[in-house]
Amino acid sequence: MKRTSNAGRVRQALRDATMANHQRVDDLFSGFSFDSPAGYGAFLKAHARAVMPLEQLAMPDAPRLPHLMEDLTALGERMPDPLPVEGQGGEAFRWGALYALEGSRLGGAMLERRVPPGLPRAYLSSVHGKGGWIAFQDALDRAADGGGDAWIDDAIRGAEAAFALFAAGAAAEQVGTRG
């Protein structure tokens, strides 16, 4: 496989630039309890609020929204309203949003183990196949090839917008479960 001039540089820039955003989202979602159908349902609705607009924007090869809908239906929950995407950009913005969206599959694999028996888990078990994350990163490198710093900056804005959506989804559902 031909190595691109941006090989590894783009994902390192994305990882570095969004580290605090990623930690914030992880912290917000750690407040959800999977011990009851209601708590788990709130977690899934928080994700749904972000995944709906992100999948429309980022156009992943393997959308997870159908799995989210399946799990929420199994819990007797309705789909929440989607959140608006803040900011827009070009193809690099889309790839940055896709980076955050596809990266969330990695966390889903770990969270799936916390789901009690008897609760649906189609969304969290919808992980990358063997080599899938590496293939995504290679595709990201190819997409960025030749784009330079401006491409990377736009990709960072897309990833930041995606993390902001996940954070807003978590905040909206945590408020709903407390009040």
C-alpha cells in the first residue's frame, strides 16, 4: 500500500486536538447507569441525539442508527429529537466528524460488557470488524493526502463538532433523568 504524505499526521493531530473534548464526553457518559432499563435507555437516547445528525453529516459505511433504534424500541423508548450540528465545513470537516463517530465504536465495545443480561445491545456491539479501525485510519490518511494544514484544521473542527454533539446529548439526557 502506498503511504501518503500525511500518514499518521492527521490522526495524531485529531487525537491531540480533541483529547480534552474526548475526556469531557467520557466523563459525562460515565454518569449513566446501566443497572436499569431506564438508565440504559437514557444513555442510548443521549447517543441517538448525536448519532442521528452525525451519520447524516459523516455518511459512515456502516451506520449504527438502525441498531440504536432497535435497542430503544426493545426498551419501549422513543427516538429523541436530534441535535443541530454546530458549524459546517467541507470534506475534511466530514472526515473529522467521522473520526469521532467511528472512534466511538471502540468505546462501545468496552461499554457493551456493562450491559446487564436481558437488555438489548445491538448498538454497543456494533463494532469494527477485524482490521476495521486500521482500515478507517488508512482511508483518513488517503483522504487527507495533499490537503495540508488547512485540511487538518477543518478535520479538527469536524471532530470537535462531533464531540460537542455527544456532550450535548449526554447533558440533555442527564437533565431529563434528574428532573
